[in-house]
Amino acid sequence: MSYELVFSRAAAEAFAALPKTRQRQAAVALDGLRGLAHAPGDFRQTGEDGRIHEVHLLGEWLLTTWTDHAAREIRVVALEHADEG
């Protein structure tokens, strides 16, 4: 069973603000996250809530997440194009 993606308000707003072409590119990268629920990110950072966030570089996108294994959800807290980060 795969994990569902759940977006923070900030991540959802960042996605919605992208041009349609970039939205399609980001959607491909986000879909790639589903297979990474148990994989460490390319690096880690601590969120404002003290939680460890995994930062994945997928294609041209930096996707910041944490995984709720009990709920089978990957929480996307930030997404940004690597060239703009």
C-alpha cells in the first residue's frame, strides 16, 4: 500500500502559485516521493516545530517532508525549484 501525500498550507500555496508548466514538473517529482517513504532525504533540517524534515532533491525540485508511518502519509511542508532556492 502506498503512502498518501499531504500538503501543508505553505506547500499547497507554493504549488498553486507555480505556472502550469512548473506545476506539471513538480507533480512528477511529488509522485516520485511515494516510493521514498522509508528513504532518508538528500539532507535533513529541523523544522520550526522541532521535527526532523527530510529534504529530497528530485529532478529540479527540493521537496521538504516528514513521514507519518502510522497514518501512511508523507507530509510535504515545502517545495521549491532548486534554481530558486
